[in-house]
Amino acid sequence: MNTKPKILVVDDKVENLIVLETVLKQLDVEFIRALSGQEALEIITQDQNFAIALIDVQMPDMDGFETVRKMRSLNKTKNLPVIFISAIYSENYYKLKGIQAGAVDFIAKPIVPDILIGKVKIFLDIHNQKIQLQEEISNRIKIESKLKKTVEQMKQLAIEAQVASKTKSEFLANMSHEIRTPMNGIIGLTALMLDTGLTDEQREFSEMIRNSADSLLVILNDILDFSKIEAGKLELEKIDFDLRDMLENLSDILAMKVYKKGLEFSCLIEPDVPSMLKGDSGRLRQILTNLIGNAIKFTAKGEIALHVSLDKEYENYAIIHFSVTDTGIGIPRNKIERLFKSFSQVDTSTTRKYGGTGLGLTISKQLVELMQGQIGVRSVPGKGSTFWFTIKMKKQSVDKVAIVDENDIVQLLQNCRILVVDHNATNRHVLKSILSSWECKSDVVPDAGRAIEKMSSAAKNNEPFNIAILDKHLPDMDGEALGEKILKDEYLAETKIILMTSIANRNEKKRLEENGFKSYLTKPIKQSQLYNCLMTLIGQKQMGVSASQGDKTPGRISDSKLGTVKILLVEDNVINQKVALKMLEKMGCTTDAALNGKEAIKLLEKNDYSLVLMDVQMPEMDGFEATKIIRSHKSNVKNHKIPIIAMTAHAMKGDRERCMNIGMDDYVPKPIKPVELATALNRWIGGKNFKNKLTKEKKNRVRAELFNIDEFLERIGGDKKFCQELIDLFLVELPRMLKSLRDGLEKEDAELVHRMAHTIKGAAGNICAPKLENATRQLEINSKKGDLNEGFELLEKIQKEFQDLKEVLKEPEYMMELCVK
């Protein structure tokens, strides 16, 4: 296609046309000739796009002026540049007439080539720019049209993707019922199997099954939570709760995992944080469990700290800031943005080494956003990370909050001088903050040496410390040894000693009291626990529960109440029915079973029951329909107000609310766990506490893990007298060995520690004490490598196992069994 610009040359003499073309040939254009005005008009009516027209004035029939006037009357050529060329009409009058006719210029003959070329070039440039502009406009129109079409396609795809996402999410959530039903059977039957007499190998395999099922359940819950959020079917509850109680209970649960890894754990709730809130405490626990769980997973040594502070407070609500800080592996800056993406971890090796679905942080982020908050992370590779988030929580109305007069607390404690001795800076900060909020006169020191100096100086200045809170593990002296040293000093002996330990070992309480310790606290320190402890020591009434309430063991039922509870279990799955029946039997309940709602209604018409456990999805009549009939006064059931607890594997939006709205009283998710079931029963059957009764068989199994009588007797040929002699010798010798082991740790003598650990392990193995033997094995392995970092923690574990073993060996009924074997 010829893309050269076109010039229309109009003259009645051919020789003039040739002259013009010769002058302009260097411009690389295409010339279109016309020998008259009429011919020129005919040419331009065709599909021709001209850059300029060069027209002679004097022509027969139609001169140049008339030709141009007619061209200007046509839309196609009304803007076509025209230059008149004439040798006759050179006066200004004719030039003006030409301009008025519509020309842009007038050149007189003879033609000066450079002038003509220069003027024509100007209009050629304008024409080229016009063509380019038209092309750009055309291209833009095409692009916009295409873009509009693409946007429409994307909108349609987005709608289809949203529909597909919701369909997928609903499918995943609905599938939870099918998945959780067999899971309920696996977990429930495994728990029941572990309560029976098993060989060591069978018990190992059974525990593997239970752990695998629990892990699978965690993954399933992550996927279901994600799918519910994605489908827009997750709603937050709005219930009253005590933030401090929730955090302290959560800390107790997670602290065991922390201390198992030899890490320090602390929880600091700033004094100005409101406690009595309204919101979804369960989802808040889920976020914190995920963040602290990750911190535990990725931290090999050091500490994990939970810090809760007030960001902003308004009349009806508060914005609360939570942070979880660890001393773990840290996260590279270029990987942080991936953390909160679905199914994403820092790298694939993380999944292989540490496990997980990669959904935890995504779910946490979405839950935080549902709570109108933000989440983020600060991290330094190799040094650790701080994950933080804020949430907006409504405050409970004043009339619902039991106000504690803080002035009373201050008056009781402001004159109390307290010394805190802890090697961990975070723990010192936590305790100092709590004590300062009560206006106590407190000091903190990191080791025993400085504690003695501080206490001695205070005593000399007649300002002795009333109470000393000692960590059990100090760098220069064991906390117990420091306490004993203080109590033996006549100037310091009046100070009351509290021992802090990361492992709650109630068997040692009596020994500590005998050695002069007034109390002990388990880490992480809880504000209420510390307050009650201090109030006890200064002779004041404790805050909160009474002693009788505090001594209750949750879940125990007295023999006088056995058989007084009759429950109707409605469950169509035979395996799940057997699991639930066995759990209820162990709780001391009498239970009838129905396979569906119809059978349940018939039984409720004939019999009196204390409570109904109702599955939701059943054939013939589901749990919802059965509940409607039970609540209807038109039905013939004996008790329309009987408590009904839903048992369901459903995980979709509104399931819990539907259960409540239909008339059910409570909700227990599948797979059903004995503790959760017992808790639900306790809520609805007043005055009766449930717990699996410890059978004689189970007691013997627990004892065998500490001391295997049968194996020991077999090893020594059944000589019972020799057996008793060995036990007596063992009980005399082992404390000496433990003392030498502690000496080795205090002196950082790895060789001595290894030798004593090896000796203790061998002695435990010889008398068939497997738990003590296993507890000592890890210290033996570590010390052989010269690693004593976890030495004191492992020693504490060894001492605990020895104490438990002594309790078993001193049980009269157990030793009577030894005599008759």
C-alpha cells in the first residue's frame, strides 16, 4: 500500500503541471493531476486523502477561485490546504480574493522553487502529524474497546471465581461432617484403648495413632476455618469474658510446651488494660495460640514473651495491643511479605522441618481484621521475631463488672518490701511491673550473690525485705539453696521465701514447707496467683475463690451420686455411639441410646432422663426436628425443658446459632473429647461433677511406668526378700547420686555430670524404673557432648520422676502386692 503523501495539482496546461512536479519531486510525494476545476472536484469526491492542493487561478469554464469555493462547501475538503499559483493575477487584490475564497497562500509566477518547496513542506508536516494523530486516536479507540471487553470478561470471571470459591468452601465445610465422623471414632476409641492394659509396644503404637489423629484434626480445623472465612460464613461471637483469666489460663496450657523445650516464658498484662470485655474470646485464643505456637516451634533457646497493652480506650470499647516476642530463627526481610499469604511459609524447607499447613497466619490475619484490627511482624534473622496485632473489643457495662477496690490492695501492699531474684530480664520486668502497679516497694536482681548483698544492706538499714521471690534456677546458686541460706542467716531469717519454678510439682510442696519456704509459684507468673500468694503471706484474705473452691478437682463425682444421672444418647453412627457410651460409663452415668430422633422421642415419652446428647445429622428424623418436638408442649415427652446438648461435626456458618435457636442448650463439636463432654455435662447437671474414674487396672498401668514389679521380680529370679533389699538400697543411694549430679552441674563439670547420669540411668534400669531411666538418658547424651545448657531443667525432671517413684514404692497396698506375688 502506497503511503506517500498526495498532492493535487490543478492547471489547464500540462506543461505547467510538469514544472510543478519537477520542482517538488525531491519531497517524495505522489502527484494527482487535474486539467480543470471540474476534474479536480471529481477527483476529490473519490476516496483520496490529499495533503495539499496547488491550483492555478486562470482556467476555462471554472477558475481557481470558484473551484476552491466549491471545495470548501464539501465536508471532505473544507479543511484541505490550498495554494493558488498564477502569473496574471499577482496584484494584492487578487491575493486577498484568493484568501477569501479559502486558500492558505498565493504564489505568483515565475515560481521561486525554494519558496514553493518550503511552503509545501510545512503543510506536508502538518498532514503527517494529522495522520499520526488519527492513527493514535484510532489505536486508542481500539485499545479502549478491547480494554472494555477485557474488563467485562474479568468481571464475569470474578463472578464465576467467587461462585466457584464459595462452592468449594461450602463443599469443604460440609465434608467436615463426613471427615469428623470417622475421626471421632479413631480419637475416641484410641482414648478408651489407652485406658486398658496394653503392652509397651501396643501403648507406643496407640499413642502414635492418637498423636497422628490429633495432628490431622489440627490440619482439618485450619482448612475448615480458612474455607469458612473465604466463603464469608465465619461470624464472631459476642460474649462477656475476663481477658486476664483467659490469658492466664492460656499461658498455663502453652507454658508446658515452652518449658518442655527448655525455654523461658512470660506473660505481662499492663495494669491499665481493661479485663471485663465482650467479644469472641475463643477466636482471640486461637490467634494467640497460633502466634505463640509458632514462636515455640521456631525457637531453640532463649525465651518467649507475651505482652498485652492498651492502645486506645474509649467510653464503650478499647483497642488492645498484643505482641509475642521470641528469640528464634527470625525471618529475612524479603520473605516477610509471604507470611500472611494462604498456604505460604518462608520457604519449602520450613514445611519439611517444622510442619504445618501454612494457613495459621493467614487465618490469624483474617480473624484480626474481622475484629477491626491490624497484624504485623518485626524480625531480625538469627535474633528473633515479634508478631503483634491489635483488636477492637467492647467493654462490659459497669453494672456487670465486679469492682475490686484497688485502694484496698494498695493499702495492704504499699508497705510491703519485696525482692525478686530471677536471671531472666523479661521475668524480672513482668514481676516488677505487677508489683509496681500495687505500689509495692520492690527491687529486682539477677543472681543469688546480689540478692544476699541487697538483703544484707537493707537489713542493716532497718529496712528488711518482707518477702523474697526466688527463681529456682539461678546462674550462681540454685534457688532452693539461696532460700536455705537466707533462712539460716539470723539477720535475714524473718524474710518470707517464695520459690518460682517452671514445673508444678505438688509432691515437693511438703518438702519445701519443711525447709522453711512459705509458698511456691509456677511460671508463667499470673497476677491473680501472685496476689493470692502475697495476701496469704501477709495474713489477708485472698481475692477470688475460697479455699474450698480452689481445692476442688474438676470432674470428680462422689460415689453417693453415681447412678443418679441418666442420659439419653441420640447417635446414628454405631462406632461413635459406642465411644460416647463408654465415655459416659467412665463418668458414672447410666445411659440409654437411640439411633435417630424418632427413637429418642419414644424413649423420652416413657422415661425420665437428666439430659439428652443429640447428634444433628441422622436418618428418618434429625436432631433439629427432634428438638422441636421435645420443646413443643403438644408432644407427649415427659420433660419439655430437659437440657439438650448438640453433638455435631458440622462446621458451617450458623450451625451453632441454629442449634441454640431451635431450642438446644449447648454444643459439643466432634470429635468429642472426654474433658469437653464432662465440662458440658457439668454446666447442665447442677451440683454433679464428672470425670473418668481411675480404675485399678489404670492405676497399675501408671505404676508400672514408674516401677515394673513383674519385670523386676523376673530379673532377680522371684526372690522377694532380695527385691526389697535392692529397693531399700536404691532409695538410700540415689539421693547421694543426685547430689553429686547437682554438684557437677553447678561446677559445669561435664565429665562428672555424664558419669553420674550414666550411673543413675543404670540404677533405674536395674530396678525396672522406666520413667526415671528415660528421664536420665537425655542428660547422659547431652553431657557426653559437653552440653549442659538444659542441665538443671533435666535434673528437675529426674528429681520429679524419683519423687514419683518413691511415692509408689512407699504405697502400702502396692508393696502388699509385691509380697503376695
